[in-house]
Amino acid sequence: MKYSRQREIIHHTVVHNPIHPTADTVYSMVRTQEPNISLGTVYRNLNLLSEQGLLRKINIPNASDRFDGRLDEHHHILCEKCGQLFDIELGDLSALDEQIKKESDFTITGYQVLLTGICPGCKAKH
Amino acid sequence: MKYSRQREIIHHTVVHNPIHPTADTVYSMVRTQEPNISLGTVYRNLNLLSEQGLLRKINIPNASDRFDGRLDEHHHILCEKCGQLFDIELGDLSALDEQIKKESDFTITGYQVLLTGICPGCKAKH
DNA sequence: ATACATGCAAACGGTTTGCAGAATA
DNA sequence: TATTCTGCAAACCGTTTGCATGTAT
């Protein structure tokens, strides 16, 4: 992976904005610094960075993927009202892995958990 | 919801074929009985049936949605090699709900768990 | 010099939608 | 008859890709 200014800005943008932006949101943000960047470059770099483990790509059903600069183990909850994605700690889910390893002949390589709910802000707006 | 022969065949197809078919697979299967059915009708009915709770729609990252006629609580594991989706029992995850309810101000409305791994069949083919 | 990256625009894949006509209630 | 449904085709949306050019090593 060769250095590029565009990639550095993209990476920096995701890491320093813990809002779990979509590619398109990253694109808008990056354009303030790099006005001629193309959406294709944003996609290519977000994918590259997540393949290299420098970013996480979070799949959202029926909506755009989100990107997350936090690399430690945590999960997410999607607010049904406002669409914002929040971090959430789920304690230790590795017990599930253990259980499945015992009960099935699968080799588990990963899992994803996505919760849905109503965030405190949306609850406040009754 | 008015009766339609097409919808009945679609529903029957999903319920009696526990292979977690995609819309396109359902389309192929249904066409053997209903050669003039359109893909649009298949999509419309799969969505309608899952909205009514008569079917479950399972979101798969970077791939087509799958449909499941099993309505009881269970989860799924996607084989990375062959792409087949299998049922898996994860015991009681409601403890997670409890934990989150205590630790956060979110109202949890649902969660989805998708495991990835290598299925026994693919492991056998070394 | 040679890889790799970029901007652009077109293509892609899965899914949804508008419409005119057909089937159900 | 009023409403819902269908087949068809076009549109849609998020994402990827081919290409000619530019940049890093």
C-alpha cells in the first residue's frame, strides 16, 4: 500500500469522527479538505483500510454501510427513529463461540451482532 | 391482504424448503409451477409475507437477502466457503437484553446475530 | 521506471416502483 | 364494483470497475 494524501485524509476523518459515517458522509466531509476527490476513491480507500484492519466496516440492513475507526471489541445499536448508530458494550460473547464449538461441527470464524432500538435522545422527544 | 395463487405458492415454497433461499432462488423454484410469474411479484410477496410475520427475511452482508419459513427463535451461520446458510441454536441471548437495559438508556426492539464459519461439509473437502 | 493511486463516468446487482390490465371479494 | 394483485419494464441506490492520467517510491 503506497502512501496517498487522499487515503490519509479518509482514514483521519473516520478515526476522528466517531459518528459511524457512511461512505457518502465521509465523501462530504473529506471534500472540505480535498474538493476534487471522487466518491470512487472514497469507496476504494474505505474498503482497503477495512481489509487491512485499520477501520471496521459495519453492515446495516437495507441501508449504506457504516465505517468505524474504533478497533477494540464492541458492538452497535441502530436507532430506528433517527438512524444513528451507537456503540454498545455487550460483555463477553465468547461463551457463545464455546457453546457452538461444542454443539456443532462448524468452525466459527466470526460473528456480528446488531441491535436495534430507540436511543435516549429520540425517547426524550416523546 | 387478498388471496392470490402466486403468493400461496411463494409462501409454500419458502416454508417447505428450509434452504434459506434468496428471492431469485424462490423465483426459479416458483416458476416450475407458475411459469409466467415475475420477479417483481416474488419480491413484493416475500416482503409482504415477512412484514406480516409469516416469513423471516435475513440480511446477509454484501449478498442477497435470504428468506426463512421457520418462525421460532433461532439464529444463522453463513458458510464462507459454500455460501449456504444454516440454522443454529444460540441458547438464551435475552440475558444480553437485560444487561443492556440496565446499562444504557436505550429501548431495545430487536437484535440480529449472524455467525460466519466453515460448515462440516466444506471442512470434509479438506 | 514501475508500481500503485486517482478522477471520471459507466456499469453492476439486488431490489423497488409505476403502470395498465387481470383477479379477488 | 371496489380493491388488491399481477406482469412488465424502467428506475433506483449503493457500490464497483475500466480506463487514461497522475503520483509515490
